[in-house]
Amino acid sequence: MDRKFFPEFPVLAMRSVYLTDGAMDVSGAVGLFVNRMAREVAPVRMTGNYGSEILRWLVAFKAGSLFQPMFNQEFLSHLRNASSVYQSERQVGDRSFIAFKQVPWHHYARYALEQSQLTIRSPYLDNELVALAYQAPLELSINQRLAGRLIADGNPALAEFPTDLGPLGRSGLLGKIRERYQTFTFKAEYAYDYGMPQWLTRIDHVFAPLHLERLFLGRHKYYHFRIWYREELAQCVKDVLLDSRSLSRPYLNGHCVEEMVMAHLKGHRNYTSEISLLLTSEFIQRRLIEQK
């Protein structure tokens, strides 16, 4: 990512919504930007996406919570109903939920976005591999130590390649220390970006001149919308979300949205997820519904 991204963000964000039929949120602008650059290296990309989901049955599609006052009261009933519908869909068990619901409903968005720029090869979605994964006992599927040992037995050099939790093949005290350090930095980066709680946001605002985010951001992720919405993308956020059309949407509480956006831009509140959702829904409205 470089500074060229920020002036392109409004166009890329709206295009990511358009290319995925509204399934991808505006963070897809990053995917468009980097996959466009990747296309200059090679036209085909083989991805490791979906490996943890298919082989370790990681449920990545979950119900979340948002700042409810920004919605119209009548619309809130639909959100509450969506949560109960989600729980009923989970009754099929994790494996079938991931393979037949999470993949087409949730992962489709990023896949469609990347496929618009490159030819994507996704070996972990191979039908025979999925069928084989169904035969593995669950206790073995979720055993990361066993996975690391299998990799090390097959290719010791490959096991030394670092992951987001350190080299899988390394054991002993040093390996545990490194793994815990990597886990801490991974969680700290999330807490300093999307997941920063409101009480910590107020403290961070006081120490803003010290730019403490430099200690945590960039170790695992290369995009950080909490900071970007407040700084580089602030004008775009105001132009779109504080526009009279956006504030008058019948499913929103316009006054609350305005207060929420300004609080985030001033830096003493964190509404990153909400702003991403609002930008996405507004681009869906403008690009897919209203534009002929």
C-alpha cells in the first residue's frame, strides 16, 4: 500500500461494492488496489485462502454487534431477526456450515473481488479435498501442533517459514515465547484498529501526539481503517455519510449517524465497523439501486 491509494479510495470502494453485488464492504478497495498490482507480476494467483476453514473448520462467518442507535427502531427488528436466522443456519454443524454456507455466502465476496483482477486458483476448495477433510476426526483437524509436525516431517525447511504465530515447526521454550509474542502483537494490532474499545479510544486520543499506533499497526495487516477514516479518508467519509441523501435514509437515525461520524473523526470514539457498513450501504443504494 502507498499514498496513491487514498485519492483512489472512493472509486475503488464503490467499484468493490458493484463487482460483488454488494456482498463486499468498502475494505474491498484495498483488495482491488493490491490485486491490480499483483496482476503486473503474474495473471494467475494461487491462494491459501480457505485452508483454515476447510482443514481446521474455522468458523469465520459470525454474527456481530453494531452501534444500534444509528438505526431506525423499525429496522432494528430486522437485525435482531437476522441473528436468530443465523443461529438456526448453524444447526447443521460446523463442517457443513463452513463448506456449504460460509464459503458461498461469506467468502464469495472476496473471491469475486479478486477474480475480477486475476485468475484465482483456490486448491483448498477442491471437491476431493473437501470430501477428504470430512473424514478427519475433529480433534485432529484442530490440532495445530500436529499440523506443524506433519509439515516438518515432509519438508523441514518449509516448517521454518514464519506464520502469523511464528514458525510452526519450532518447539521448546524459545518457540513458545515467540508464539506468545506473535499472538500478543496480533491481538494488539486488532485492538488498536477495528477492535479498539471505546474506553481505550479515549485514552489513545489523549496520547495522540505520540502516535502510539506505530508500535502495533503494520505487523500483521497492511490496512488500518480506524486511523485512515480519521485522517487520510476523513474528507471522503464526510462527503458521503454527512450528505443529506445519506442522512435521510429511512433505515437510519440521521442525527445519530452525524454525531457518530464526527466523534470518530475527532478521535475520541471508535466507529470503524459502523462507518464501513454505512459507506457500503450508501454505495449499494447509489450504485446498485438508484443508478440506472
